[in-house]
Amino acid sequence: MKKLFFILLFITMLLPSMAQQKNVIPEKVMKQIYEEVKTPYKYGMVVVPTDNKHLIDCPTIFRIKGKWYMSYIVYDGQQNKGGRGYETHLAVSDDLLNWKKMGHILSFPDANSKRWDKNQRAGYIALIDYKWGGSYEPEKFDGKYWMSYFGGEISGYERGCLQIGTAYTIGDITKAHEWQVFDKPVLSPRDSSAAWWEKITQYKSFVIKDKKKKLGFPFVMFYNAAGVNPKNNIKAERIGIALSNDMIHWHRYVNNPVIDHNEGITGDGVIQKIDDVYVMFYFGAFWKKRKYGAFNTFACSYDLVHWTKWEGEDLVFPSEEYDRRYAHKSYVIKWNGIVYHFYCAVNENKQRGIALATSQNLGKSSISFPIFEKKLICLSLICFIQVKRLIFTNEKIYFTINHRPFVV
């Protein structure tokens, strides 16, 4: 009896460890995923503002009837310099490289509105096929296409208490038209069920359909939020999960957050599934061990809740003039054998737009940010001087005066 007792005790002690090991992605698999998704070639900018009074951010890519579409958000001002807030727009492409802007899909309501989202409507298309190299087509639910978004009533750059809502359309998702919204958010830091990690504000969300209902629900939302950890008093952004049967009523996963670096920002998680591995692409910012401000990395999981973080080289990080400040907020797909990594690029002038890195060398984009104001001032001064040569590049202006070279 005593021998049997010790055997059972040993098994009881061993089971949690075995379960934990089962949930960890082996290092060999992590390296294989990295080799599959890495994009060492930076193509350049693909969607940029037409002026210096707008910022473009957060791409979401999908495909319908042979064409590619990108939803993205636009801030109508410069960071920390005025502006009302975010709206959501749509663009179209035949080849993933050349994009044409189509217009709004989530616009501001009347400025005098009392809506909870009257000054912030940053949307992300939901229920897109997330199989690696799959169709990338959004799926309808209840006869509607869906979008999640963060909204807020305070004007300015991500100010106030941001909350998560859902929107839908029964119209043609390939046409720019106004989507329908609900009167209340579906998740809020003010909810009684909100935990410490999301008590300050909520940001980007991304919703997938889990046909196997691994977590008991068909719809799984990954969202990042800001909060203070009561154990160490560290304020940070972390990623958690919410679950739904109908895209309207959401329940928080009990073991949130599911990804936490306990510093800076961990945010904007989007999902692809490579064979039996779920891959979450997300960005980090203001981490002590990074020499740059913001970058894209990934984590892997077998069950959507236990995530193994990649500890190797970051997928995308600042290296060019157009993304010198931040290279972050990814959307990664594979099509015809090529990996396309769309991301938000921010330069030293805080201009912001959508850039692209790829797994194969596709050349260089001819698109660049608008000339920044300080450069225009320099040019106006040059008008009074004899200028022999003037050359524009993506980020600098080269000219010579009396055979002396200058750069602005």
C-alpha cells in the first residue's frame, strides 16, 4: 500500500509538469516557423498620407474575387498636435504592392453626438480566413460581414478611455461605404468584469472564427489593453482574449492576459495558422533590451491560450529612413510562395504610413511620405539663391550651390 501511495503521489506531481511541457512549442518548431515567416527584404512604403495633417496606421489584409483589400485607420492630425481621432478606410490592390484608396468605412458621427465612439473609430475586419497561404477571404456570420474597432468619446491622439465595439455591413465589403455600429461598446475598462490588466484603456482587437471551439465559443477576440499589475505596480500593455457566440455579447477568458512582457507595449496581435501551429504576430515597444523603439515579433501556440514567445531576431525593426522611429503593427500573409509583411512605418518626423517587407526581393517602392514642413521652409530660402542642381529622394533633398553639396 505504501509503495502504491508513493507511485500515485509521484504521478500527481508529474502531471502538471507534463501538461505544461505539452503546451510549450519546441525550439526546433519555433525556428522552423521563423524561417517560414521571415521577410528580410524591405520593399518600402505602399500607403501614405497625401499631406502632413494625417497619419495612416494598422493594416488588415483580405481577398475577395481576385482582388486584395486593406482596411486601415487614419488619424486626422499629427501625433500630440491636434486632430479629432481615428477613422477607418479601405484600399484595393491587384498585386499587394500597388494600392488605391477607396474611402471611409467607419466615419465620425456628428461632432455634437453623445455617442461613446464619436471621436475614435479604429476598425479591423473580422473573421478572415487565417490559414497560412489560404484564401484570406472574410466569412459572413448571420448574413453580415463584421469588424471590431476601438472607439472613444474624447478627441485627440488615443486620448481618454478607449473601448471596444463591433460593426457590421450587409452591403458589399469591397465597396467603401459606412458600416453599421451599435449604441454601446461590447467590452470596456469600465465593465465590472474588467481585470487589472485592462483597467486603463483598450486598443486593437482581432477576431477569428474557431470552428473547433477550443475555448467553448466559435468567435475568439485577441485584444490589447493597458493596466497596472498589482503585484509589481508595472504599467504596461498586454494581450488577452474574449469569447462570443454572436459577435455582440463577449465574455473574457478567465486566465487573461495570455501574452505579457511586463514592460512597455505588447500589442496588436493578429493570427495565422501554419499547419497545427497558431502564430500570433504582434509588436513590442519600449522594451529595455531593444535599442529601437518599436518592432514586430511573434509567438506560437497549439491551443490559442498557451503561447511560446520567439526569442530570436525580430521580424521587422527600424532600419530605413521611412521607419527609423518605429516599425510595428504587423499583418502577415503568404501568397504564391511569397510572404508579405505589412506594417506601420514611422520616421523621425513622426510621419506615419503602411510599409511592406517580403520574403523575396520584389524591388523598391517609388512611394514616399510628403515633404515635411521644415524641408519646405529650407526650399523657400533656396529660391533666393542660385541653385545648380536639385534632387529629390524618398526622405532627403540633395542640391548644390556653387558646386557645394547640401542636404535637407
